[in-house]
Amino acid sequence: MSSADGERDGGAEGAPPEQLALIRESVRQAKVPRAKPRTWRGAELAGELPVARVLVDKGVLHLDRYFDYAVPAELDADAQPGVRVRVRFGAGRHRVRDGRREGGGLIDGFLVERLAESDYSGPLAALAQVVSPEPVLSEELLGLARAVADRYAGSLADVLQLAVPPRSARAEQKPSPAPLPPPGVPDAGSWGRYERGTGFLEALAAGGAPRAVWNALPGPEWSDEIARAVAATLASGRGALVVVPDGRAAGRVDAALTALLGEGRHALLTADAGPEKRYRQWLAVRRGAVRAVVGTRAAMFAPVQDLGLVVIWDDGDDSHSELHAPQPHAREVLLLRAALDKCGFLLGSWSCTVEAAQLVESGWARPLVASRDQVRMAAPLVRTVGDGDLARDEAARAARLPTLAWQAVREGLKHGPVLVQVPRRGYVPRMACAQCRAAARCRHCAGPLEAQDAGVLRCGWCGVEETSWHCPECGGFRLRAQVVGARRTAEELGRAFPAVPVRTSGREQVLDTVPGTPALVVSTPGAEPVAEGGYAAALLLDGWAMLGRPDLRAGEDALRRWIAAGSLVRPQGVGGTVVVVAEPTLRPVQALVRWDPVGHAVRELAERAELGFPPVSRMAAVAGAGEAVAEFLAAVELPPDAEVLGPVPVPVVLAGGPRRVGGPAVGERWERALIRVRPGSGGALAAALKGAQAARMARGGGDVVRVRVDPPDIG
């Protein structure tokens, strides 16, 4: 193109001076482009420690080891242990050029260490790229991840995916604040209500590592008590980590810490913060700018420096169990951290799990409880449908809302809000024949029929509407609610108390708090909002629905959910009342009446010890197609004391039905076997299962076999 054409077409030579100035300024401000991942043909290697040991992010068991790569001189400064790198993976020995292996797909990884020479005798491929010079993987975090992978028969790469959040370049570019000096030792506050509470705080402030199982008193003080334990640990110059089941609980501990210590001394790690903010907070912890962390399940791996205390609240909540491989439980991860870092440990809850009772019985932890007088002062009055109520109301045992419940609601509404706990959400989740009580099933897929809206009957699995149902057992045409959901309960109570507002809290909308004015609050378990000043009364409906589940933990879970709801009610000294609609002679109901979750857990632990059930024994589940499970069990070299239970068929998942993570796909027929070993053989069992699964994956092909250590449900 000629100069005349350039001027005619608006070229740079004929551009006005203002445009030229803008172009020059934009060129000056342009960043130097980062080098793309490359093969580094003929590149000079680093002068010192030219070998990088890398953990590649493959996540398969037969590749759960380190791989050596050459470090080019241009990457020498940034290629430090703990940084993220990209490498070419999959090139064979036949793809060698100028003494370097080439080819293979790019894959992410972590640089674990630098070495002077490699154990590998062949040519090494070079690092393709250092993604970021920010060291995110410390030796302590790597050791913890390896311990978790070994315990749960998983791969190290899978654990690190849970432990290290995704990178945000913008968050890395922002500096973290300067660390604040240690705060002063807090006063005991409400810890004085517990027999050893003050001594526990004093031990933390003095730099000790006490281990305790804490049975918290009812009421909202638990978050302030956790905050004081964290503050005492910070006063000793060490860090603290708190793991709670959900964002609402994290918000309460966050508010308590802010009120006690002010801003800037702790980080809040929850999914609600968003990826960039969460990563920025995580980096502040990793860099040592923040010494305390409060968060949900993923925070169990938070890289707190000089860890002095780990805390887990409500360890029986399902949210503490990770859904992604290798599916670790936050309680077990924090137990590993307490052992590896030799720090303090605090397991707290209003209730008490069997695992917590075992920690005390084994002597590993000490009980942190209040006297019976303190319990009676803080707990509400718990009432059941007893013989006296049956004499006055013959239908009280069969009625969903007996006279005692109506009386408690009327009296409670005079003084404040009333909580109604319903085990199921929705309108009428399950229907049955009004005559013979046989479950109403869909004619197309045999799924359960549900009344999702008044007057409309629809299958809960395939969604087909049913207009002409009749019972195949007795021929009846009338239906009744088998389990009434939260929305239907709210509608019925709204009719009974038309002048009282009715609020619902469940999956669709979870309320955090409600005012202290009279109102009916209908909630599913775990979604109960906190009432200002506490609830005046609480109804625990359909207790048989939770106690009747075919699960080893049915009684423990029911008692935990009941106590969690009752802990939001005012003490009995100011009129707080809880009415539980369940068989009064059952052990969990009696434990609720006495407000004795510890005694219930101790007795449950003794019975499990007689039967050889977890946590007294270690157990693993192997599930998959029948032939695949049989082949796996035949190949695995189990410890001598291992006992195989099963295999037994797994319920088939139909279209539209609920499907568990890691379970069979729709229509597939699986079997599951349980493998049980005595205490002390859990590590050998996990190693054997991991080895067999790795060999199976290396061979390739065949049906999928799922292995899970410590399955939460064993039937």
C-alpha cells in the first residue's frame, strides 16, 4: 500500500496528533504477554535443582504418585515448591527430541519439591508453565491431604481439589493486610456455666492443647462461647479453625467474633462469598495475615498457620460429609489435624453423636458438660402424649395434633412465637388408602402419589397426574395423608388460628430469624429460624417418620433434630414448652424428656460395641453391578480380621426418583457389600481397597465399582 493510499484510508501517518498520542499511550500501558505453555526445545536447564517433582491433577488411583520434570532456566525463579504448574502428560519414550520428551496433553499440577537429580533413568519432559508464583501448597497441607487420602482410600489429587480453591488472578494481585498483634485473654463469660469451662479457656490461653467434647446448653450462647475459645487461642499467639454445618451458623460465629475481637482478625470461608472473595480470604490465611477461620465444610482444609485449636459444631449434621471423592467427613479431618499439628480440639453440639461419645470413652478427649441443675435451668419443659392424656383424649395417640399440642400452641401464642417442626417439606408428600392404609402408587411407574396442590394428585417420580385412583388391595377410592408436609401443615394451622401470622422455613426459603411477636413458624428439620427472645413453645410432629427410617442412625438423628429445635425455645422457668408427638416409651423420646443426649449416645455406643457396628469397628462399602462387585471382592487382599457382609441388592432408582451421589443410575441394578474390620485395622483396609481399585482402573474397562470408607448409611 502506497503512502497516498495510507493517507486516503486513514493510516497512522496521516492521523491527527491526538490519535497518535492515544495510540502511544495504549502501547505503553499494554502488559507484556505471558509466555504460553511450551515445549522448551533445547532450552537451558536451571543451574541448581533442575528437577521438579510434580503432582499431576489426574485424580485416578493408579496415577496417585509424583512425576519428575525438568526445570528450564527461564522458569527457575518462579518454579518454587507449592506453586501451580502446567505440564505435558502422556508422552511416551518414543517421543524424544534433543534429549527431551515432548508431546502429551497439557494438565494442571502442583510443584511439590525441587531435586538435584531424578530417580527416573530416561529423558524428562520440561515444565510447560508456572501458572502463578503464589505458593498455595505448604508442607503441612500436603501432609494433611496425604493422610486424608490414605484414610479414605482416595487419591491425593482429589483431596487437593477439595483443599485448594480455584485460582483467581485478580485476588492474587491484591496484597493481604498486615497481621494484627495477638488480642488480650478474654474473660470466661458463659463458659462459667460448665464444670471445666473456665479451665478449658485458661489452657488455650496458656498455649496448651486441651481436647474436649462439649455438650452445649440450650440457647443462643454457643456462638459466643466458640468465639471466646478462638480468642483465647489467638491470645496465645496461635491460630484457630472453626467448622460449622451451614452458612447461617457461620454467620452467627462470625458476628460473635466481630463483636468480641473487632474486624480483621478472622476470615469467613463460605460458598456465599463468591469465588474471588473466598480465594482472597483463603490467601490471607495462607500468607499469615489472618490467624482465625470460620467456615463451612470446605474450610476444614484451611491453611491456618501455627494451628492451636480446631472446632467443629454439630458434627452429626449431614452437611459435614463431603459429596466429592474421597468423601471425607469434617470431624475426621479435624481429628487428623489435631493429631498432626498437636493442637487443641473442641467438638461441640447441643446433642451428642456416638462418635463423640467414643472419643470420651477412649480417653482421647475430656467431657465438657454442665451440671444437671444448669441443664434444668436452661432447657425447656418437654411433654409427651402420656397415659393421662390418653384417658382424657382417647384419640390422642393416633391424632397428628392431639389436644396437648393444641393447648401448647394456644398458650404459647399468648407470649411469643411458636415453632412447629415437620419432618417433610411440601404439601402432602405421601398418600395412602383411607381404609387399609396401603401406600398409594402410580400405575405407570409404581412411584408414590403426592398431593402437591389441593385437589391434584401426581406421581412423585414420573410426574404423571392421577385422576381415577383406586386401591388395588381393598378397592377403596378415598385417600388420606400418610406424611403431611410443611406447607400443608402451615395451611391447616392457618385455618385453626386465623388471626395469627404463619411463616414457613424450608428448602425453598430458609429464614434466619423471626421477630419475637406471636406467630406460627412451620419449619423442616435443620431450617428452624432463631426467634428474638426464643420461642414460647415448640411442636415436634410426626416423630414416627424420623424414628421409623431403616437406618442405624435413625434414633440418634431424630434426637439431634429434636434437641436442636428445643434449644431455640425459652427455658422452662419462663414458660418454654416442647411437645413431641411420638411414642413416649421409645429411648430417643425419653432422652429428650430428660434432656440427656449424652446418656443416649453412651448407651447407643455400648449396643454398637456388642454388635460390632461403627464407630466401634471400621467399615467400608463396595457397590456396583453384581459381577463387578464379586470380581472386586475376589481380587482384593483384605486384612485377616476382615468380615464381608453381603452383597445385597441396592434399591433400583426409577425415573424421577431421588438419586444419591455415587449411587446407581436410573434403572441400573447394583449390589453392595460391607467390609468390617476391628479397630486398628482401618488403615490396612483402606490400603487394600485402594490397591485393588487402582489395579482395576489400570486394566481399564469393566463396570464401575464404587468404594467408600465409613459410609454414613449402612441400613
